[in-house]
Amino acid sequence: MTQYETSVLNLIATSEFNHLNGSRPRTTEESATWLFMDELAEDAGLAINQVKGVLGSLVKKDLIEVDDIDEEETLIQLTKKGILEIW
């Protein structure tokens, strides 16, 4: 994984909007979170278009599932492979 992919994956995993209120999830269900693209981009130190590219790459690598990507909020969940990657 690239540095950006690792950073974004960890930001998703520890989102304050996941079922564990920011604690690192152990299951895919616990990892489901709503994220705001602008906040994710700011936290990752990237532009929104870069974050979208990183998310696309993480989807292709089967590390996350994305319900919808837009300029506002996005529902993202780590896959089993993604959970293993963060541990």
C-alpha cells in the first residue's frame, strides 16, 4: 500500500462516526462510518480529488466498500481484508 492509502485507511478505521466512536474496529460492521470528503481530505492532507483516487484504489484492492462518493458525506466500510490490514 502507498503512504496515502495507509493514511486514509487508518482515518476510516478510526473515524469518530463508526459504531465504536473512533475506536479501531475488529469487524466490518463496526467499521461502517459516514465521512465528509472535505474533512477526510483535510485530515489526510490531500485534495478532495486525491482522496477520491485513494478511495478508488482501496476499493480495487478490496480493502473498503463505498456506498456513495459525493462532495458531501460518504458511507464507507472496511472489508475483512481491510480489517486485517489495519491490525
